[in-house]
Amino acid sequence: MLESKISEAGRGNFRVAPRELGQEINKMLDRGELTIAHAANSNLPDIFTLPEIPAAAVKARVAEILRLYGIFNRYASATGDIGRAGNEAIRRVFAASPNYKIICQRWGDVAAYDGIELNEQSDGLVLATMPLSGRPSSDAVAVVEIKNKREWYYAQHVDIWKLIRNAYLLDVVGIFFARRIARPTFGYTFKNVGALGVEMFAQFAPATLATELAPIRHKNGLGFHDITLHENPPASLQKRVDALAPRILVARDRMQKIRPLVEPFLDDLANPSVRDRRRDQIFDEMLEGIREHDKSDDEENDGDDPDAASEAARDFALEEMVDDIMGDDDF
């Protein structure tokens, strides 16, 4: 699984995100340096090989990869054992934190909040319990979505926008958890629209699957080395989620400020039937409106309002403080 190793193994500054890696693979295919040994379908990726490798060896290796994917996919659906393990791991993160209270009746099955029904269910609702300085507790509510999957999530991904649509509908902040989130997504999507994203850097699975998943995790199998065979979140993830709580208020203020520029695009961006090229166009149109708004806002407030400048400075200081605690990868 060379693609996985290039994207996720080794020193961070030598890694290449899958989308950029895919562009290079396409160039190698065009030059004849790679061939497709098995074409992708809904549950399987493209499998590539070098043209000089004997056909019999390629056939045997492809058969083994497909066999392993068959085992993995059996447990990896949203309602399967791995999907449930991810939900439970993040529930434990919030339950163990002194900075949150879980406020949904049933974790993993949130269909409504405060009398408002969701278009699609989300996984959780939490209340940040830090001091609110006179603000209503509703400002500190967040709806949670967890994607315990192999894929990387980019700024336009429909799953992210389903969460953001739910958050805007409920008038709360959205927090999106995934194994891996492409770095630009934090700025282009989450920070722009008043949402939050957390990379888990692991795919959680129950310990009862240790035997079945051993060849999936092994470097000579599928190489999914970050499958974590328990539902207890690592201390690093707990620390980052604990420190996330103050961000909910910052994100809430951003969401309220930018809402009129985002809401007209939510249904299209959250619609899986919208094709990628059209989705990119919609996303770019929304971003352009946000950029123009922020530019105009900066020009209007530049040196004119000491109170506004002071408030912005406080927000910036708060963000810098949380960044120092959590590291750059999370925002």
C-alpha cells in the first residue's frame, strides 16, 4: 500500500496528501510507468502495478488485496463494529472531560434538538461547561459528527457539509471528527463558516476484532497501521478535545456573523448527488463572498472602533492560546 505509506508514514514535511499524490499517479499512468491492475468500485480502490511485474504475480497479489478488503469492509460500514467503535471512543472523550456535558439522550442517534428535526441524524450533542462571561448556555452547545473511516476529508466533502447544515439548522456549532482531515480544510471550511474539526489520527476498532484485523494492519497486508484495537481514546486526543472547548464560543460568533453568506449554499454542498466539478464551483462562489465580506469588514473596522479592535484582539489571543495547547494541525 505505497500510497498510504507516502501520505501517512514518515516525517510530516515529507508526506504528500492523497489528492496531490493521485495527480502524480495519473501522470505516471499517462507515461506508462504504472498500469491499473484492478479498477476501483464503491468499496475498493484502484490497484496499480508496474508494467514489468509478471501477470501471474499481479493476479495473486490483487486477489489477496481484494480478500483483505472484503474482510475489512465487513466491519467498516457506518453501522458495523468499526463505525460503532469510533462513536464510542469519541463519546468517552467527552464523558471524561471536565469541560463538557453530553446533552443528547442517545449518543450516536441524534435526530432533533430543541424541537428542531434534522435532515440527517448526527452522532452527539455536547455542552461546553467553561465560564461563559454572561453569555447564554445555548452559545456553548455543539453538534458532533464522527467519521471513523479510512478516507481523508477535504474542504468540499459532502459529509462535512451535512454536519455544517445540521449545525446551522440547530443554531449550534458543528464539530467534525475524522481519522484524517486534509490541512486546508481547517482554514477553507471550518474556520470560515464557524465550525470545528478534529483529526483522530486513528481508526478505532473493538479488541474483539484483533485476529481478523491483524493482516489488515500489517505492512504486508493492507498496511492500515493506525487501526487502534480498543475504544479508549489516547491521551493526546483527550487533551486536544479538552482544549477545544473555548473554540466553541469563537466558532459560534463566526457562524452568526457569516450565516447569511453560507446558508444559501448549504443544501447544494450537503447534497451527495451534486457532481464534484459543480460542487467545487459552488464552494468557490461561497468562499468569494466570504472573502469580500471579511475584506470589507476589516476595512471598516481598521482603527475606527477601539472596542471592536479590543474584542478582536481578545479573540485572537484566545485562538493563539488554544493553538499553543493543541498544535497547528487542528485548526
